Amino acid sequence: MKIDFSRLEMAFTPQRVAVVGDSKRNNFGWLRAQSTFTGKLYSVQVNPETIEGIKALGVENYTSLMDIPEAIDLAIVAVPRTAIPDVLEDCIRKNVAAVHLFAAGFAETNTAEGKELERQLAEQAERANLHVIGPNCFGIFNPEVGLRQSEEQYTGGSGSVGFISQSGNIALSFSLEAHLQGIDLNKSVSFGNGVVLDSPDYLEYFGQDSEIKAIGMYLEGVKDGKRLLKVLKEVAARKPVVILKGGRTEVGRRAIASHTASLAMPDAIWNAVVKQCGAIKVSRMEELADALTALVYLPPVLGDRVAIAGGSGGQSVAMADLFVETGLILPPLTQKSYDEFASFFSLVGGSYVNPVDTGGTVSSKEIRRIMEILERDASIDNLALMINTRWVRRDVKQVKLYMDVLIETRKRSSKPVMAIVHSSVTDDASDTIEVTRTLQENGIPSFPSIERAAFALKKALDYYNRKRSIST
């Protein structure tokens, strides 16, 4: 099937959406999710009792898609699988730009009936060049236009990350968790079985979208490996692509078969493909979010030498160990820097080796000077500062001071600047979220632990190193 990007654009940024078959059984979940949609929302339902509930939501209902007086950009279809062929015929006659099929029960059931229904669906769509998302998926999320996969999701803004997922639950949870970490999505899609449109189609579409600066993917398998390889190589040369692959174990591969019926690729082959294409491989959801955070907010990472300040005692030791174990370097500073530190640094129990142990109690003048020295040091490529959210209870001014110093450093320095926002289980999560948001609004990525900060910086470095090696 020939992919029409103009139809995909209409699907991801629609003006008119029709929800077909929503019902009381799921508390009108799809209609409620689109309550924030900024365009025109229609319902298609024939059950008189159900129609009353739809009217109570304030949504205009029709008993046939063909009766809607306007063109439809996206149809969200929530009917049982056996009713899908008739609905698709109406979508074809209505010339709907794209269709999202929520229903499951196709090839992933590993039954003759499910496989045959999927084959017929593919044949029907491809005959009419109908752009189908799914089946067995949560479809599209675009916060800017209020198009959502669930009522839980945020709206009203737009980030710079695109997310492509075979799993609906992972697409949903990633959008929520990344939002808390300061990463807002521009567009996201859960595509399930990918019977008509598969991962390379969405990757190619996101790759040419100028609003999307980095792409995250959760994949379980691929139907056309050669096409994915070609598209991934082309897109990763222009913008970062971070991929979490499911089915890395035999048990995981068995689970894939019953989830999206995808053909799982052996891990060794997959790793080689990702490396060859210049994409970034991760193994966990938090790694996916952290790598994207670093790639979105940091300028190009050109070296592996890091200077860290803000910790105290054992934290400084932990930072040194964890950054080095990740493959980064915490080098000694230049003698010029040490001489300057010796002229004023007198914190009892503190230290100005790298990491610089500040004990969290230095004055505003001293922390500014510390960061200025580290920034000027010719032995350092990257800067990190730890902020402890427990200071909020003790002295909110101390937190603001460290944030201000980071923001000032970011504005004047060409070196990557990052924050480690440390909190304990007794801290108020809202304090951490507020600090993270403020920093990232000023272009500074924030990470909730030393390990995650080190991992993210190393992944960003790997990406830029690989990009340079491929280009030469």
C-alpha cells in the first residue's frame, strides 16, 4: 500500500473525529478521552439506550457514518471485531483519511478465525488504500489538539518528542511518566498488530515532521525488516531515535506472539541493526525516558569528561563510581583550577577534587564561583550539579540558589549542563516535579538519580559519536 503522508497528517492533527461504537460497557471511554479535542467530535451509534448516554455527554450522534454532514479526518472504531468489515466499508465510502481500530482478537489469538479476519482486514484496506492504525491498539495521542488515548493524559501543550509503540499500555504509561519528568510528547501512536501501517511508516512520518526533534520507539517485532532498516538509517541520520525492544528473552518472545502476533527478531541481529543505523538501544522504560531527556535538552555531547558538584560525603564517592562505571571520565582538574579553589574553598569536610563536595551548605557566591571554575576548566567537557529536594523543607532559598546557578551556567556555557535532582522516599514528590519543570523550561535536563544521569549522558555521547563516525 502506498503511504500518503497527507492522510497521516490529517489523522494526527484532525479537525473532525468520529467515534464509532462507543458504549456504556467501557463508560464511553473513547468519547470521554476526546472531551478535550479542539475540533469537531461526532459519535456513531445505533443503540437507542446508548445514544441517550452519548447525548448526555454533549456529543452529536448519528446512526450511520455516512449521515455525518462533514468529511471525517479520523475514525476511532470501537466495535467488536466481527463488525469491523462493515464499518470499514463505510469509512471507504466516506473517504475517511485514517481509521483507528481498537478491537483485538485477530492474529494475536493464534486461531484460524482470528488470522482470517486479519487477512480480510488487510485485503479490504489495501484494496481501497485505506490508512488503518491497528487493530488491537490505543491509536493516536496529540496533546496540542486534545486528541487522547485516555482521559488520564494531559493536553494544551506540545513537546518535541514523537513516540511509536506497539503496546497501547506502554504508549499511555510513557506519555504520563515522561510528562512528570519534563518530557512532553508532540505526537504518539500505539499501532498494535500493525496490519496495514507498520512501524517504518510512522517512523518515516515522524522523521519528516519538523516539530519532532527526537523519537522514542517500543517495538516487539517487524514485518518488513529491510524497510525498517532503510527508514531507521535515514531518520537517525537527521534526529535521534531511541528504541526499546520487547522480547529480549525466550519468555518475552512467547508473550509477543499472543500480544501483537509480531515476528520477534533475534537479539543479536537486532543489536547489530540498531548500531549500524545509528539509533540508540535501551533496555528499560526509564532508560528510554532518560536518553530522550538528554538528547532533547543537551547541546551536542562532544566529550566524555565530566565535572560534578553539589554532593556531600558518600554521595560524591557514589557519583564518581557510577559515572566512571558507565564509561565516562571524571578527570583531575587543571592546576589553575586547583589554585583558584585553594584561594577560597574552606568548607570543613568538603573537597574540591572532582566531584566537588560542597556539603550542600556553600554560599551563593561560592557555588557560583565553583561552577564558573568548572566551566572554564579545559579538562572538562560536561557539567553536572546535584540538587537535594530535602533542602526545600530546610531552606527553600538554597534550592532556588542552585537552580539559579545552573540556569546562569547554561545560558553562558557551550558545554552540556545537567542536574541530578536527588530526593528520598520521605520527600514531597511535587517539590521534585517543580524543580525538574523549572530547570527543563530553561533547557537543563534533570534526572532523579546519579545512575540515571550517568546513563543518559553516556547514551547522548554514544549517539553523537556514532553520528560523526557515520557521516565521515
